[in-house]
Amino acid sequence: MRDFVSSWMYIATWDRVAFFGAADTSIRNSFQAVMVTDGRYSFAIFNYGEINWTTGGASGGDSGTGLGGTPAQVLINGPCFNPTSMIICEFDGFETSGRLLEDEIALCVSPTFYKVGQIPLRVSLDDGVTFDFTGLFTIISVEDVPDNVFSSVTESNQRESDFEITWNTDNLEGVDEVDIVVYGYREESEDNFVEFSGPLVTVAEGVDYHIGYHTVSGLLDPEIHVDVGVIGVIESEGQGGNSNRAALWSKVHVLQWHNGDDVINWCNDWIGEEVWSDTSFLSVTHPCPCTLDQAQIDIGRFSPHPLCDIGISSPSNCIHKPGAIHCVRADTPSTLGGGQECCYGDEGMIINVFDSLGGGYSHRYHHGGVTPYGEPNKVPYLSHYLVDILPWTYCCTYGGPDECTNFGRHRPSQTCNNYVPPPPALGSGDPHISTLDSTTYTFNGHGEFTMLNALNGTFILHARAAPLVGTSDATVFVAMAARFGDSDIIHIQTNERRVLDAYVRLAGDGQHFTRIEFDQASRWSYSGVSVTGRNITTDGIIVSFDGGVGLNLKAAEGAMSILLVAPDSFRGQTQGLMGTWNGNASDDFLTPQGSFLSPDLTTEQLHYQFGLLWEIDAAESLFYYEPSKDHESHTDRTYTPVFEPVANPSVDQSLVLEVCGTNQFCIFDYQTTGSQSFAQNSVKALVQYQQAVDNIASFVSCPTLPAPANGSAIATTYMAGGVARFVCEAGFELSHVVNLTCQSDGTWSVGDIPTCISEASGQTIMTSMTSMTMKPHGPVLSTPAVIGISVGSVILIVLIMIVIILICLPKQRPPSSRKVNPSTDQAEVHGNPTYVHA
């Protein structure tokens, strides 16, 4: 617990106390208990001044002496280390030797893993003969691991030989000297391997770890060329007698400072290779949200980019995306394993990479990897870095406008064509519920209920409600639990000191829940679901399921708000307290028995005839329960709330009007709880929900534009006001220039789509503009028409193209000029050290 910082301490002192039932009260004990906690971890210290008795009469002790009977016992579990312990840690079948640092702390260095998720960890104290201690080891993406080594050269676009490296000095225990090394990362599809190779170069050896910096002067030219890598501060060989050396690592970055490549040549070589690459991944990329508001609400399909997030106040935020204030990425891979990045400007509109360096672009490989991990093109973040971030860095960050434009041809932006915003549902306040069809009502149950059951139980969301502290008139949500298909189960609950706590239960792991440690990493990926908690106090916790469901959980004053956004697959397939989503608000109150109730029922009628019927079955509960607690512990079926608000005598009624206006939910909460801030927090949740609803109601987009042959149609956005232009491929030129505008009725302005004329043959293929209309939630192209030239000319063009292919193209893909030379001195990059505490 190196980072433990207490938030409070409690000291209890017993001074000269007799035991229960003592015949001789002169036999006294004096002792003290000290408890210290940070709200998550707690420790107790017992100080014994004078001890003359052990057991009271109620526990069978002798009434005269206070001895005998059943004495108090303290049971402590966990490994007990001693100097002769021969420690072995087994990570998912891979064994690594450990060593003792202190009486209570041993160190094991994990092997390198090219995957994410939880794996079994076993610890042996007898050199692997027995493994009596077991647990789970969580592997997070390289992208989510905090940087521990820093240098300005990681951002350099040229060869560097003089620079400074710094590192954190409180992360490696028992280390005095370190070596500074550079490792490269590479993948080879033909040989089916992925690896960190190196060291490519040893920058320095035997450096004092505790000074935290090293100045590099006159670095030698590289002998080995690898494009992507890391800088490591690694325990000097031989320290501790262990070949598995503990290490700290920089972020993954382009090794341009080490290689000194010609930027333009590198980019042109890459473009030459991309011409030969399969581009089918572009046809199945996820459509981007059209606006910043939509991107922020669509938490089931998109997450903020960690390097360009409007919620992060850092001078480096969006530094590599000039003109952008926020970017999001698709949470799940496409059917071909690709990803999507979408970026937005200060006006809230999507940016096209053709028009600005701040634009997002399509990803050949998803940043989160694809299962089975550990294979070329499937490694979380690293595969994506090699094929997407690396060329973007050379062509757009290091290169000029021409190089970036050419990059955009092979990694184009997806400017929200065919995007359909998700509907929201909300549970908040006292508690008030807004359904997926925007029906609003109040339900003050005390227990555990089904908020949403979708796709016949494929998705389940449970919520727990309990009386608000300080009042018996109303309940609030205090916990939720959810699962999608075979995903791991996520449980979130309110916490007085940390606002919210999150727990995960692995699929098939009985009732064992593990607390998610957001102080170690802000984003955690599990089977079928990811959980993000960057700034929990203000932004809450976001839970994103692979099926496209998103949950944003926030809490204030002990009350949780639950915002859900649903994928289109849920349409017509939902039931529960969040309603029956089918576009018809009049049938939202469907009972578990299949009866539809009138939307005109009173709050009291809804409470008994609808809400209470959705109490969960204890056997189907998804919740985490603390020791001695269960479903019945959190349920009171006799609880009767206040159904209609009455003027609270302790509240200034003029303030109610000032704070709430005509908002009935706000008035209800203010009068019921007497808390102005509680009412205001309810309003905040409702405003977020209403913004999401408005995004759907006002959403109008234009259909896909037909691109000219040998060219592309590029739209700033497919929403009303978006402008489309046309460009031709190399060797072709536009017949005329035209810009089309997406109109408020969902159609493009009238105009002929230009053709791309071959500079060599002068032949053209023409396409005319057609009438296009927009149906809700999807584009429809009506009366498509293509105007071509004569059949003979078409045949002529085909023949000319065939001749060119036969004559001009080589029989096989030309070799790349950027060859990777494997290191002859291969070494493994070990993960950060794992400390095993007694």
C-alpha cells in the first residue's frame, strides 16, 4: 500500500475495564484500538497496556479470574514470507521467479502479454511445488497504462542525439541502479508473431534510479530499424539475483527520433503499399455521430479519445488534432476488425480529415484489438498503432498538406452518413423515470427492480432503491447491476466518501465480485463490457456493453441517476420500468404478466399496479451483496411513500418557485426532501436526458452521395447545412466544380455530379444527380438514374483498362523500402512489477 493516504482515523481507548460478570472487579485491562482508512482500505492497530483477563462470563470465562472459556480470536490469511521462501508467480500458466523485498512484500515481474482482460494468478512459496495462494491479475491496454518514463523526443519528427529522460522514482521497490534502453514493437503476419524486440539500443547502464533523470549526449546512429517502440528504465542486470528485471516504460511512440527517416519518402512508400491493400474494411466502419452533442450521448457505441477529450483540462489535450475540441472512437470492432475515429470542432460539428488535420479517420484495426488476442493485426492498441497511428503521424503530423490529403484517401473520415442517434431513458431523483418513448412518471419503491429487460432477457438492468437518508417519505436509486448476453456483470453503488463504487463479476464466477480500482487505471475492459471512471465526482461512471448499450451513472447526496442509451436492436423488444420502446408512448406501462396499463393512472396507482410488480426474483439478482446481506435485506414491501408533493413547512416556498419554476419533478423533490441541491441535481439529470431526446427529434440527414467513377464525394457532414465536394484520383480531373448543400428537408441541393476525366484517354463516365429524400432514422434514395455513354465506348474503356493492367502492373506486390531488420539480441519486455503483499 505504497500510495495509501488516510482520510480519517478513529481511536478507542479502554482504560482499566473489568470483564463481564466479574466477581472481583479489581481485575482490570487497559488497551487501545486505532482504525485508519481512506474510505476503501482500512487498517487496525491494537495497543495493549495491561492485560489481566481474557474472557468474560458470557463467553465461558471464570467469574473469579476472567480466564478460560472461549478466548477472542483473530484469523489472518495471506502468504507469510520468510527469508527461505522460494517465490514463484504463475500468470495464466507462465511462471516467473519472485523475490522477497520485505517481510510482508514480495515482487514478481509479469511476462509480456499481448491481450487484455483478467487471468488467473497463483503464488508459490516453495519453488513451485504447491501454489496455495490464488487470485486474478487484470491486464489493461498499453494505451491505458499511465506513463512512467518521459522525454520530449517521443514527439520529435527528426533524428535526436542529445536529450533528457526522466522517470518516476517511487514505483520500483528495492531497485538502486537502472539501465536505459529502447525496445521496438513489430508484427509479422507471414510468420504469425508479435513481439517487443531489443534492446534496439542501450542508452545508458548503471544509472542511479533514485535521481529520476538522465541526460543523453551523442546517441549513436541506429543499427536496427523499427518504426514503433518504447523507452524503458529497467533494473540493472544482476540486481537481486533475478533475471526478470522490473521496469518502467514510456508511452508507445514513433521512433523517428531514433531512426531519422525522410518523412516525405516514408509517407509516399506507405501510400504506395496501401494501393495494394484490401480496402473492404472501409465499407463496414461504424457511422460517426454528426454532432458533438450526439457523440457525447452515444456512450453505448463511442467513447472519448483519451488524447482529445473535452472533459480533460490539459495543455496537451487535442494537441495532435488542431481545430478539434473532442474526439470519440467506436467501442467495438466492425465485422472486419476495423475501428472509427470521429472529431468535432468548436461549433460542435464533425470535422473531415480532408479539410483539417483535426478530422477523425477510419481505422484498419480497432484500437481495442480483436479476439483471439496475441496474433498479428489483433493486439490491443499496438496493431492499430502500427497500421493507423504510425502512417497518420508521418503523413499528417510530420508531413505536409499533400501527404495528409493522400493519407485521407486511404483512411477517410466517416462523416455521419447513415448515423442514427440512440434513444435515452432515465431514472433519477426521487426517483423519476423517463422511458425510451419519453413517458415520465414517479415510482418510489423500496427494493430491487427490473429497469429494463431487452431481447427476451439478453440484456438485463436491475436497480436498487432505498429511502433517502434523512427522510422516510421518498426513496432514491442507490445501486444498479447489468449484464448483456454472456458478458461479465457490472455492479455500481453509491458511496458516501467516493461518490460511486464499481464491482465486476466474471461470467461463470459464482457470486464473487471484485472492486474496480479506478485509481490504478481510468478504463477497464472485461468480457463484453468496459467501465470508465475518469472524474467520477462530476462525470460519473460509464458502462459500455459490446451490444451497443451505454449507461452513465452519476451520484450526488446519496442518490444515483441512471441514464441509458439503447441500440436500435432493442426497438420493440423491451419491457420493465423504462418502458416498451416502439415509438408509442401510450403502451409503456406493460406489466410482467403482459397487461398494458393506461398512461393516465395516478402516481399511487402506478406504484401498486405497475412499479412493484417489477420486483426482481432473488434467484435472478445481478447485484453484489455485502456480507450478511441479500435481496430481502434491501426490500420493504410495506413501505408507503408520499405520492403527491405537499408544501414542506421547513422550505421557503418562494425558493421552490425560483429554483424549479414549473418543473414538477424538481418541485416534488424539493418539497419531499427539503433540499435545494437535491432538487437541482435532479434537474441536471433531466436536462441531460432532454438534450438527448432533442438530438433525435431535430435530427435530419441527407442520403449517401453517389461518387463519380475514379473519384470521391466528400461531405463536411450529412446533416442539414453540410457541404459536399468532389475530388478525382491521380490521373483524373474534374469535368467541372460543384458544391452541393444538405438542405433542411433531408435532400441535397440540385446540381450535376461532376465526372472524372482521364488525363490520358479523355474518356468519362457520367452520373446525374437524382432526387433524394429522407425518412426518419435512415436515408432512402429514390429513382436512381445513371447516364452512360455508348456501349461501344464502355467496352473500349474496359479494354483500355485491361491492357494497362497487363502491361503496367508487376506480377506481385513490390517490396517495401521500409524493411524491418530483426534484432540479433532479442529480449523480452516485461510488464510493470507485481507486488504480492502478505
